[in-house]
Amino acid sequence: MQAIRIAAAATLALTLAACADMGGIAPQAHKLDATSVNAGAAIKGAMAHAAWPQEQWWEALQDPQLNRLMASALADNPSLHAAQARVRQARALAGITEAATLPRVDAAASAQRELFSAHAMVPPPLAGNYAWNNTAILSGSYDLDLWGRDHAALAAALGDVQLASAETQMARLALESAIVRAYIQLALNYTLEDSAAATLAQRERLLDLTRRRQAAGLASAIDVTSIETTLPAGRREQEQIGTTIALLRNQLAALIGKGPGDGESIARPRLILAPEQGQTLPATAASAGVSAAALPIALPAELPAELLGRRPDIAAQRWRVEAAAQRINVAKAAFYPNINLTAFAGVQALGFGHLLEAGSAMRGIAPAISLPVFEGGRLRSQLAGQSAVYDGAVEQYNATVLHALEEVANAVTRDRAEQEQARLNRQALASARQAHRLAEQAWRAGLTDQANEIGARIALLQEQRQVAQVASRQLDNYAELMAALGGGVKLDLP
């Protein structure tokens, strides 16, 4: 018994002595504390007790057709399906990794008829004759995983599952944002098409008036020609806008997982930004189909801390860091001895007659120890490589956090600029309306020429176009902000 203890102690000493040296190898990067980042005046100035985006944030735009398109996209978009397939693949790979942490049992049986040598170990009467060599065996093995290598590998694989899940939510949010922004552009281009048609009609009125004045000797051919040169440009603009509308329809059809033919059935959008939390929002006056709330954006007071748990890209980077940390543990465990236990039991006999007799039984146990004695620096290089992967993942995480805050700040900054432009445009629109009203009154009273009224109407159409473009940018900025705040995506991640 004393000899067994001495042998065990000697074995343990040799085992520990055989462990390779990992000294001096460690990660260098550190995750950024979002609460320590200076969010800036734009974010701080917009912080209030506003709600985070809802999961169906686009419903605030009050367009039933947009809601239907979004439902179709979430059900049929191929890119989203591909992301979901990657989640299933990650789960399957995690299942394979999990199997390494569990005992393994195998069963095997064989029956082989062979001619035995007359001069080998098989005795007569089998020597020199044909006979059956039969074996049935049940074996089992188990890795003790004393250093946690297999469980660290499993934790890393489960981190990959969560990473794939977060990336799926990233793909979903990107899809939602792309659909809403394309839909906003479609709405704007319909408005621009109306404006271009109305402007062209007014120029044609002016051309007709100038030709009549020329016939009466009140205008020259130069006057007529100068107006005629503006008509091709107006028709060209109409053609360009029509092409843009067709392309946006094709884009939307592809995003919802349909063909171009389905895009042809997309009707003209009607977008209005809905008030939230019981607020009464004055709407920016614009051409039909596009309007936006004239209220500065308010941010949740929990920024930037809660942003980390609401942005799927940040969650994905966080899980990438966690998986990389676990793979460092795997690399460290490789420095220590690996101990496996294997056992087997079965029967073996020549011929079938004695196969099930007690004398044909066979069994055994085979513990196995592998020692990393000399690896030529391979283990240290593996650990250094995994540490570098971890550092890279941490820096990606830090960059993603900073980019997220940048996107929120940009959305707030753009909103302030658009609010000011909307205010100035409303003033200009009011002036243009007043100028047109006065010009029309003067023309009908015979005080001025009709050309003045047409010119004032064209100027009014231009101001209405400017208002519609600003309103469209406000809606687009709203979509950007919803995406920057995580889009209400549910990150059901443990």
C-alpha cells in the first residue's frame, strides 16, 4: 500500500513537472465602460424620460401598407432566413462540443470466417482449417476534464450560439431599417413627381400665354424660345423621378422576399409620424403622402448604459468576447495533462458454439494520460493566438459601443438641423402662398399680367417641394434613430 502511495505521488509530481510553461502570455485589451464615455452635449441635451423603441416601431408611421410589407419581409426575406440557419448551425456545433463532456459508449460485433495458419498460435483442430472468429464488445470512455478544457470549449460554443442569435437580430433590424427608409424615399418621389408635373403644367401655361402675346405683338420670339427651353428639362425630370419610383418598388420587392412583379402592386405611401406617450405633435405641412412631427427628438434617460443591452450589434460583440475568453481557457488547459478512462467488456470465441460461454468473456480498463513534455512552443503559440483573438474581440466591442453612441448623437444633431430648416421652410412657404394670392388677385383685377400669377405659382410649388424634402429627411432621421436605439429588438439572451 505504501508502494502504491509512493508511485502515485511520483506520478503526480512527474505530471505537474511535465506541464508546459505559459508564463507571460495574457490578454492586453480591456472592455470599455460605456458609462465613462463622454456622451456629448447633443445626447445629454436630448435626454428625457422617453420610451425605448417598440418592437414594431415602424407602426408609428401609420401606413397599413408599410405594416403589410414589413410582415412579409420578416416572414420571407432570404437573408434573414440565412441568418436563422446560421443559428441552427451554431447550435448543432455546440451539441457536438457538448458530447465531449459526456461519457461515450460504443458497441461492436463482428463475425469473420478465415483460414487459420497451421503453424501459428491457433491450436488443432482449427489450425490449418477454416473457422469463424466472432467478437462482441461493449466499450465506454470518459474524459475526466480535470482542467475544465471540455467545459470551456462548450461555453465557447454556446457563446457562438448567442453570437449567431444576436447577429440574426442585427440582420432583422437592418432589414427593417432598409425597408422603412426605402419606403420613405418612395413617398418623397411620388410627391416630387406631383410637383414636377404641376411645375411643367405651369410652364406650359406660361408658354401658351407668351405665344399669344407674341401674336399680339407684345412679346418676341426670344421670349417664346426662352420658355420653350425649360420644358424638356421638366419632362426629363419627370422621367427620372418615374425611373426612381420603379427602382424603389423593385428594391422593396426584393427586401420583402418577392419578385419585381410584386413591387408593381405597391401603392403610393401615406406616411405620418404618430405622437407617442400622449404628446400632441404639430405636423409639418407638406405635399400629400409625406409629413413629420415638428418636435425635437427625446432620448431615454438611461443612455448610454442601457444601450449596451438593446443594440444587437453590441450584444453580438459581447458574446464574441465571451467566446474568445473561453477559448483562452481551452488553450490554457492544453498545458496540463489529459487523463481519459476507457473500459470494455465483451465475448470472443472461435466458432459460434462457445461464444456465449463464461470462458469467452473479456474485459478491461485502460486509463490514459497524455503529458505535454516538449511541444516546440506550439502550446504557447496557441495561447498567444487565442489571447490576440480575445484582444481583437474586445477592441471590436469597444469600437461598436463608440459607433453606437456616434449614431445616436448624429441622429439628434441632424434632427435639430432639420427642425430649424423645417421652421425656415414654413416661413418661406407662407410667404410664397401670400405672394401667389396677391399675384392672383392683382391678375384677376386686371392690375398685372397673368405671367406674374404663373411665376408666383411656380415659386409656391418650389417651396412646397422644399417642405416635402425636409419632412422626408425628418422621417428618415426618425428611422435612423430607431435603429440607433436598437429598434426594439428583443434580445432574449441569458
